Amino acid sequence: MSDAAATGQPRSRRTTALALLAVGALVLAGVLILRLQPAASKDVIPSADSPVAPPAPLVAGPLGDSPLPPLVFPPPLASPAPDPEALKALEERLITLESRIDALGPRLGSVEHALNSANQALGDMTAQFTTLLARVPEPRKAAHRKVVRRSPTKPRRLPLPEIVAIDRWGDANNATLRNADGSIRFVRVGDTVGKATIAAIDASAAAVTVRLPDGKATTLKVTP
């Protein structure tokens, strides 16, 4: 719209509104005046069915006792002149609001388009995620391993030498031993053979008592 047309329309509307207000005020004032006047007596005008009474004698009354005073209407209210500056500011405000509303239209359209795109993308992602979940294989149950308990290992038997002979040298008995590698060794009571200890040498019984590392004792006979 042009500036002249935009200015003329609000002014014509305001003029019409002010005229209607003035007419309404006049009508309201007339109604109030009619209600404030004293009501006429019902005996002044007889009804049609009542008998005609003889005329009453005329009595002169003082002036100013008339029951119906003349109607006096108030002067019409003067309509206030519109402020051109205020009208101009209001028109500028309306134009600014219209321009802002027009500018919001494309923005709302772009926001709606973005929401639709995001909704579609979310639907696609949900479908892809569902497909991937369907492709994931179910976890296999771990096979139960049978626990095999091993029997305790028996301690290895300590290799003992072979008793070849028992002799007496001086005041003590001596024993002649043959090791596993074939070597010959002469021992007395208290000597150590490997991890065993010579505990006793009995020449009469031709036997040698050996004490093992676990505290047990064993007797070795002379090999014939």
C-alpha cells in the first residue's frame, strides 16, 4: 500500500467512530432527561369507559406551576481533534509489525523444513540401527572345561650307593661304597653321601644305616 492510502484509511475510521460516539451520547442524554421529568397525572385524561364528569370550575393558579417543563437538550459534544504526530507514530508502528510478520514467514518455513529433514534422518538412522542389530550374531556359550586333577607326584627315590665292604680301621668301622658312576669311596659315620648321611656302620651285621633328607632311615646291606 502507498503512504497516502495507508494514512487515509485510519483517519476515516477514526472519524466514523467519533461520530458514532457523539450520536450515542446525545441519545443517552435525552433518555435521562425524560426519566427525570415528573409523570403526568392519570386523572388529567379520563378513560373512554368512564362517565363524562362535569367540567370543574376554573381556578387561576400562580405562574410557574406547569407540570411539563420545556425540554432542553445539551449542546453536542465537541469531538477531540486527532493528534497527527500520534497517528503517524501509530502508523509507523503498524508498518513495522507488518514487516516483521512478513519476515517471519520464510523463517518459519525454513524451520519446518529443517524439522522434517531431521525427522526423516532420524527414521533412517533407526532403520539402519535395527538392521545392524539383526546382523549381530548371538554370543556363544563358553564350553565347559573339564577340570583334570593331577595326582600328586611321588617323590623321586634318592639314588643310594652300593655297599661293597665294611672294614675296621683303627678304632672305627669304615665302609667301602660304589657310586652310580662306578667310583669307589670310603666313608665313616657322619659322612655325607649325596643328600644322605651315614648314621651307623655295623661290621658284625655287614650293614650301613643311612639317614635320608626327610628324616627317615634305611639300611643298606653289603652286596655279596
